[in-house]
Amino acid sequence: MLNNWDGIEIRSNRGIVGCSAEGHVSHVFSSRLSSRPKGWSRKGVEKMSKLIIYKKNGGKVYDIVMAQKNTFLFLQ
């Protein structure tokens, strides 16, 4: 960030606001959804996208599995 400070100030002074979200989204999703090509249903890609986001935000897949297991046992 400090290496780009001059550019940040110029953009800010001109009222240009933006972020790198598109690049991050593309990078995160392409690593799973397109680098190993598969046919995805709408439901499958939605669930996989949510799982990828959950993991990137620090979530643990183990916690999800255990919560589902406990819910399943509770409903029986």
C-alpha cells in the first residue's frame, strides 16, 4: 500500500473510488470452479461458492460437518 501511496492520493483527489474486489473474486472462485473443469448445477455452484467464501473468511469445514451431524442426530 505504501508503495502505491502516490497513486492512491491522485485517485482520491480526483474523486475516483474503487477496489480490487473483482480481481479477488475471480481469483478465489476460479481456483476451484474453473481450474478443474466440471459441469456445475446452479445449486451446486451456489453451495460451493458459499463454502469457498466461508473458508476464505476463516471458517472450518469440520465445524460445518459436525453441526450438520448434530442436527441430523437431533432430528432422528
